[in-house]
Amino acid sequence: MMFLIRDRGIKSYRSWCVVSFFVIHFFAGTDAHAQPDRMLDTLTKNVKVEQRLDNQIDLNLQFTDDKGELVRLGEFFGKEKPVVLNLVYYGCPMLCGQILNGTVKGLKETDLEIGEDYDVVSISFDHTETVDVAAKKKRTFVRLFHHDKAEESWQFLTSDSASVARLAEQVGFTYFRDDETGQYAHSATIMILTPEGKISRYLFGIEYNPQDLQLGLVEASDNKIGSLADQVLLLCFQYNPTTGKYGFAITTTLKIAGSLTLLILVGFIVRSIMKDKRDNKADTIGIEGRGLVDN
């Protein structure tokens, strides 16, 4: 069972918050007659994403990779490629697997290539998870990607509680743990970061529109990846932080349409003037020719 929660605030935007069935276990020890609105109130207070666009994450935070080696987060940035970041936990019984599946599916349907145009970093916010768990999860999703560079370009990291809590705070991602079940309630969100480690875009849900992913990655790269067609699309589509999607930019499109109309009009006027000049010149030559014949 899942709950879908959406709350639009003035200072922050909360994602579509998809909370899987284990939330029920969280409330299992509470009063059986607890009101549903109390449950929703608890979830909206503890499970949210506050968008912190353009915020710089700490690239000196340390994590452990799937080989058991200590790495700096900055090792996966600064390569002139944007980075897709998702915070999950590998033992999640439902939601995290759907987020990772949605990430694979959406990215594979773009025109961009992992390792060439972007990298992916997945980090567990469960500090008790081991390297072996991360390595197993990585094998599963790298295999789904069917790409030679997926192995080296998609990181599955673990960490102590301090590092991941610091990163989660920087990206505005909050979650809570039920000590009785050992499971977490959290939102379904992925983030796109610039090559320098600044938050560029948030995409919500468990399925990600390939066009949103592609445009988000192109923008995060400062147009260093993608095609001319992507750059043209970015003139007509703009990111909506409320929905985490790209929508038709009416104002920009009207400006472009107006400019094109003006160019067409100017071209028509110039063409008409040139035609009139040619016609007048032809008439003049014709009159002069008839005058010579009369003489």
C-alpha cells in the first residue's frame, strides 16, 4: 500500500511523496483508532523534499564504495559531466527498487550515454548497510543498464550516519526511521547536479520522463552535452520546480513566434520593394526602347 502526499509551500516545494507499505508497520504500535489525518500529518512533517536549487553540496564528504574503499564525493564530480544523484537504502522492500528501476528506464530512453555525458551516484542513507549489500545492488542495476561504462560510471555508496545526514540536509531530503521495524519512510526523488556539485534539478516519483531527464542533464551541463535540438527545446520548455517537470514555456515561445513573424514580415516588405524596383526599371527600359523605335 502507498500514500501519495503533495504539499505546495511558499518557501519550499514538497515532492510527490510516495511512502511504501512499511509505513503501516510504523503505526502498528499506535492506537488502532488513530485518525488518518494524524498519520498524514506525521508523514508531511517528517518525509519531504525541500528544493534547494543551486545549493552547493560538500564534495569533501566521505563515503565507502562497493569495493570497500573510502572515497571523497568530489571524486565523482568535476569531469565536465552532470551527475544524477539518488538517496535510497538498499534494503528497502519496495520504493527504492522502483526509484532505481525508474532511473535506469528513463536514462536508457534518452539520447545521452552514461559515462560519456553523465554519471550516476546512489547513496544509502541507512548507515548500517554494508559494502556487500551495495555491491550486490550495483550488480543488479548495472546489468539492467546494458552499457559498457555503467560499471565504472554508476556508484553505489554507503557511509556513516553523519556524512549521509549532512548530504541529505544539503539537498533538502528528509526521512525517518522506525526503530521497531528498522525501515525508513522517505520520498521518491532523484536530483541532477552540475559538474561542480550544485543542485540543478529535482525529478519526483518513481518514473522519470526521458525528455525531462535529457533536458535536465543538458541544462546542468551548461549545454556542453546534448544536441542543437535539445538547446532549441530548452527555448520552448522550462523547468517547473513545483512539479519537477519541464513544461511548455508560453512566454518564451510567444517571443520566438513574434520574432519569426517580424522576420517574415520584414522579408516580405524587402522582397516587395525589390520587386517594385525591378518592375520600375523594366518599365523605364521599355519606354526608352519605344522612344528609340519612334525616332
